[in-house]
Amino acid sequence: MFDKVEYWLELCDDDIKVAKNLFNSKDYLWMSFLCHLVVEKSIKAVISDRTKQEPKRIHDLAKLAEQATLIGELSDTQMDFLEELTPFNIEARYPSYKEKMTAKLSAKYCKSLLERTEEYLCWTKQLLDKLPILIQTGSKPTTAPSK
């Protein structure tokens, strides 16, 4: 049987690698678009897990979080992050927005965006029990040492 949760998470893993490459090549606009896709697909993994239904074909992260019944579980910081990321889905793809968006995408901001995307993906995988037990060390989770 085709596991839709695994499908969405595998796409996330592929997209985060591309986002890192885009960051390293200083292609910040497309990196931000990929960060949006990673978070969107991670929420769709939760929807698939919890509802056993196909996620809505929308890109508004807060609305997807509602469908996933995540609203009560997300911190205010995470909700703010979803709201911050949502515009990158549209604005990275349409010429009238590109210039405006590119101007605000500094290396420092994009590094933070990428790190927060990785943290959100890790949180989602923990929520879905798709990661080994993790130990928090600073802001970066690490795999617990094996015995």
C-alpha cells in the first residue's frame, strides 16, 4: 500500500536539500519558495496521517494547519512562521512581486528562514513519530546516542 505520510515527508526531505543548495548559491527568492513547500508538505503529511484523506489543494499554511487539526498544538511562534511563509508561495512565482520580495531577502534573513523551516520539519516528524528520539542541544536537535 502507498503510504501518503511517507510520500509527503520524502518530498520534504528532497525539497529541504534543494533549499539548502539555493541558499548556498544565494538564490534567496527560490529558496524561500522551497521553504514554503517544505512546510506545506509537512502539514499535508499530518493531514494524511490524522484524517486519512487527501489534503486540500491549497497553499495557505494556516488553513492547512486547521485541516490538520494543528492549531491547538502550534505555538504562537510557529503560527507566526506559517503566516510569514505563506506569501512566498505566490510572490516568488509572479513577476510583479519578485522585485519587491527579492529586496527584503538578505542572507541573514534567509539563513533564519531555512533554519526555522528545518526546525518545523523536525517538529512535524517528531509529531508523526517519524524520527528517532531526539535530544535538544541549543536550537539544533540531534539524534540520541545509541546504547
